Amino acid sequence: MPHDTPDTHLHHQASRHPPHDEHHFEDSETVRDIVIGMSDGLTVPFALAAGLSGAVESSGIIMTAGLAEVAAGAIAMGLGGYLAARTDLEHYASERLREEREVEQIPEREAQEVHDVLLSYGLSEADAHKVTGSIRADKKRWVDFMMRFELGLEEPDPKRASRSALTIALAYIAGGLVPLAPYALIRNVPEALAWSVVVTLLALLVFGYVKGRFTTDRPWRSAWQTVLVGGLAASAAFLIAKSIG
């Protein structure tokens, strides 16, 4: 009777335990930019239009003011995203330069820091010593290790600043046009306001759910929280404008 060879044994093991495919969402920065732009785009123009609806009787004026706010908001939000991404890039470059200088000037202290990090991950003293020696043999790998495991910094994508600005701005515009659409189609302001409330709260519900699917394990809670925040913002703006007018 033939005996299994090691290769045959591994094949049988693989047959009993098929490969495990892990699916992780890796584009979290883009999702974050969309969330920032869309959430503000839905709530701020919504609150503005609702507030103006309590003070003026022309849907044209509300539409004009709303579009002006969407344009200004998209530019401001996009610029904010650009500057934030540039700041991350400059911070990383500054910290990397400092680590490179310290590796050159105080190598023993930096090697001890590598050793301590490895011990914190459960390596034995002997293994930590061996791995530390391997890491410090390559300066770039050494600095990479310090950036990642000592400082917790990942190298930002150099193209992220412009991509972040565009993503946030477009998401803001897309969100901002939702509450304004009824005012473009309906001349009667109270009726337009009612439809704006309906479509915006529905959009907030869908957006909050989708956001929750990417960021939490409780998407419906995210959906209702998003609706609550947007509804409170619009209600406050409406009541303030109504009391002033």
C-alpha cells in the first residue's frame, strides 16, 4: 500500500482546509474624505435653505443663496482637505529626517529602542537581540521600522493632497445639491421646504447607513444618528430665522 509523501500530505491538508481569503477595506482615506464632504454638504446647505425659508418668500433667492454657499463651502472644504494632507506629508518628512539623524548620531540608543519595541511584541531577549542586529544592518529598513513601530507613522501618498481636496469638494457639492433641488423645481416656498426636508432626511438616512457599513458594525445606528444631527441643524436654523424675521 503506497504511503503519503510530504507533498501528498500537504495537498491533503490543503484540500481539507481551503485557502482563507481575507477581505479588508483599504481605501479608508477616500471614504473619510467622502464622509467629511458629504455630511457637511447635506447639513449646511439644508440648514441654510430651511433657515431662509422661515424669513423669505422667494424660492429663487433661497436657490441663489444656497448655490453660493455650496460653491464657497466646496472651495473651503477642499482647501482644508488639501492643507491637512500636505501637513501630514510635511510632518512625516520632518520626523523621518529626525530619525535618520538620530540613527547616525546615537545609533546605540536607537538600537535599544528597536530592541524594546520587539520585546513589547513578545519576542524573547535572544530573538529581539538577533532581529535588532538584522534591522540595523540596513539603514533604510532601520528608519522604516522606527517610523512605523516607534512613531506609528505611515508614509503618506504624495498625491493624496490634491486627491483629497477634489474628493471632499465633489462630495460637498453632491450633498449640497440635494436639499436645494426642490427649490429649483417648486416655486411655493413652504411646499419646497417640505420636499427639501423629505429628500434631505432620506439622503441623510441612506448616507448614514452607507457610511456605517464602511466604518462600524452597526450601520442603522449610524444612519439614525446622521439623520438626527442633520435634522437638528436644519430645525435650529429655521427657528432662528423665523424668530428674527
